[in-house]
Amino acid sequence: MSGRASPPLGSLRERVELQSKTQSIDSAGGHQNSYLPLATVWARVTSLAGSLSILGDARAAKISHSVVLRFRSDLKPGDRIIYRTMPLEIVSAEDLNGHRAYLSCRCLQTSLTG
């Protein structure tokens, strides 16, 4: 159990959409990812850090976020959270304080910059 305290309920001020990742086989035999909506919930979203990197032939900006929401067991790495129209890929999701009251998700937003 973690020693982190629970956030005040009033600090969950942002509406976010939770989406579950599913894979299907496309006509060429590869995999195609799609996302199915799970729910729209209240959350607290905090930007943590940003960096620039090379992704293929393009530069990519990567911003990490912390998203705290009421506990749920149906989110996993690879799913995503839509925050203000920006898709945030869930990297990890863990019980915030061991009481199954809040879920803390580490997320990554990646965008190509040129």
C-alpha cells in the first residue's frame, strides 16, 4: 500500500473521456488499433514534463501527464484518455493509496512538430 494521501474530491475538475484500445486484423493481415469509449468522468490532469525527440524522419514533442480519477478496474496501459481533444496514452495505472478510491494514471501525449 502506498503512503500517498487521497486528493480532495473537489480537485477533480476536468471532464475526460476514457477509451479502451482494441485490435482487429485488417485486410492485409496486419493489426489495426481502434478505441472504444468507456465513460466520461471527472479527473485532475497535471502536466509533468516535456521533451523533443526524433520519431522516424520527424521531430516529436512528448509531454507526460498525471491523471487522477475515481478508481476503476477497466483501464490498462495502452488505453487512452481524451483531455481537451488531446489523446493521452496510458503508460501506467495504479491504485493511488491502496484503498481503491482513486486511480493514478501516467500518460504520454505525442505530437509531431515537423
